[in-house]
Amino acid sequence: MLSTLALSFGLSLIVTLVLVRGLRASGGAAADHDFSGPQKFHARAVPRIGGLGIFAGVCVALAVGAWRFPVAHDQSLLLLAVSLPAFGAGLVEDVTKRVSPSWRMLALAISGVLGAELLGARIGHTAIPGLDELAQLPVGSLMLAVFVVAGVGNSVNIIDGFNGLASMCSVIMLTGVAAVAFTVGDPWIGTIALTVVAAVIGFFIWNYPMGLIFLGDGGAYFLGFMLAELCILLMARNPDVSPLFPLLLCAYPVVETVFSMYRRKVVRGRPVGMPDGVHLHSLIYRRLMRWAIGSRDAQVLTRRNSMTAPYLWVVCSLSAIPAVVWWDDTRMLAVCLAVFAAGYVSMYWRIVKFRTPRWLVLRR
């Protein structure tokens, strides 16, 4: 396994470096030149196809593993194959900027359907009143699996707003999947999760703290798909794993997504798919980082950006750690999920109402 992880990390590191050097020299469509969007916090054009390095590292590592141990790893290549619609749609958007959110969600749904049909990644139990009856039906278990894949993939993309944020949160959550997988005696899922983690760390080195390359939609959708699919497979293959384990494990991006939908539609009366700049990570940047470091030159903007993500790494860990500790205790997972959601909402509104003390305001 160590050779697989080393190959995944090394190839991701090298491919990402090649992308950084090549695309910074040539510029072009793969770089993000838009500095005016609601979630744009960079000061120069940056390549946004970092997901390509992660995908390459995972593909080669799993392909080599499948070649060496074909009986044990044939499904690994099938898992990569069903991820292609999600990853491909995101990558095309990164390059062309012309793939609508609805088409990208459709691509995620297609990957979810393929995973359910070819890998058996269906949800047969939810521990949620009203949904268990639906999960007992073949079409219901398929619908729930597709919903989870599309939802988690989109939620990882939503938190991809600052250097190191989505990538390190993905590392935290995938490490949780691996820990439980090895605990229940499922080394296949554990090895794949750690292989993806190794590739993400190879990318992370170039992304954080300087932001030399971005994860992009392709990378976010690939990580979201792998996280959701491995969670579903873990439950399907190991009935002892509580169905609330994945929900608490992914609570930060999922709660962020659900709360954003509520905030846009109910509070502000806008379409739920309309992007805005008032996510939790955006508020931490604007309300905490802007007065902490006051200059507006490119170097300082990058430093502000990088100082934001660690706050959210802690938030992500606050749900991931109890999920791993109580992975088989549905009642305790439900309590932790309720506490996390309440804490998230409370923290959000406290930051919304926060005002910088006058003595901290920089005089110009």
C-alpha cells in the first residue's frame, strides 16, 4: 500500500508543478482571470485545473495496483471510470467557463447512477424517518445514492473558495473514511481513500499557502464524487456502519450547502443556484482577515486568503472526529449532527453581526 500512496503523491506533485509552470508561462483559458466575482479572492491570474494533477495521480496509482493485484483491484478502475462524467464536466468548465451548473449537476448524477448500477453503491438504509421506506425500494435506493453523490459533489465545490480550504477538508473527511474502513476490515475502500488523500496532498503543496494553482470545478467534483461514493460503498459493504456516519463526516460542506440554499431562497428571495459572497468562509475572510492585515497589495491579499482556511479546517474536524469515534452509534451521531448544525448557524449569525472595533480599524 505504501508504494501506491507514494506513487499517487509523487505523480500528483509533479503533474501539478508542470501545470503551474506551464500555464503561468503561457496563460490562456485554463487560468482564472476573473477577479470580480463574489467568491474571487486572488490578485493575479491563476491556473484552475489543479484537479488534473490529483486525477492523474489517483489514476496511475490505482492502475498500477490493479496490474499488480488484478483480483483485488479491478473495481478500482471501474470506480475511476464512473467518476469520469463528474470530473470531465468540471474540467471542461474550468477551461471553457461555459458549462452551466445544471449540466454539471447532471454529470454528477450520471456518475451516481453508474456507481449504483456498476458498483452496487446504493443506499438501503438511512435511519431517517420517512426515507427508510423509500430506501427499501430499488428505485428509491438508486435515487438516494444519486442525490447524495450530486449533493456532496456540489457541496465540496461550494467550499472551494480559498487556498487549501476544499482540498484539506477533503483530506480530513477521506481520512475519516479510511479510518472506519480499516476498522471494519474493508482495506479496499481504506486504500482508495488514502490514495486520493496522497494525491490531494501532492496538489496541496502547490496550492497552499501561495495559491499557485486552484483546485477548480473538476478537482472539486472529483473529490466530492469519490468522498460520496466511498461512503456509500462503505455502508453497502459493511452494515455495521451507521447511515448517519457519512452525514456527520461531511457535515461542514453539507450544512454549508443546505444553509446557503435557505439563505438565498428564504432570507434573500433569490434563486438557490445564484452564487454570492456570504458563505461562512467568505464572512471569516471579510470580517476577521481584512482588519487583521490591512494592505491591498498582491502579497498581502494572498496572505489573507491563506489565513482563512485554517479556521474552516477546525470546523470540518469538529464533525469528522466524532463521526469516526461513533461510526456505529446512530443515536450519538444524530446528537452530534444536531449540535454541529446548531453551532454552525450560531457562529454564522455571530460573524454576520460582528463589527470591527474602532481601535482596530487602520487609519490611512
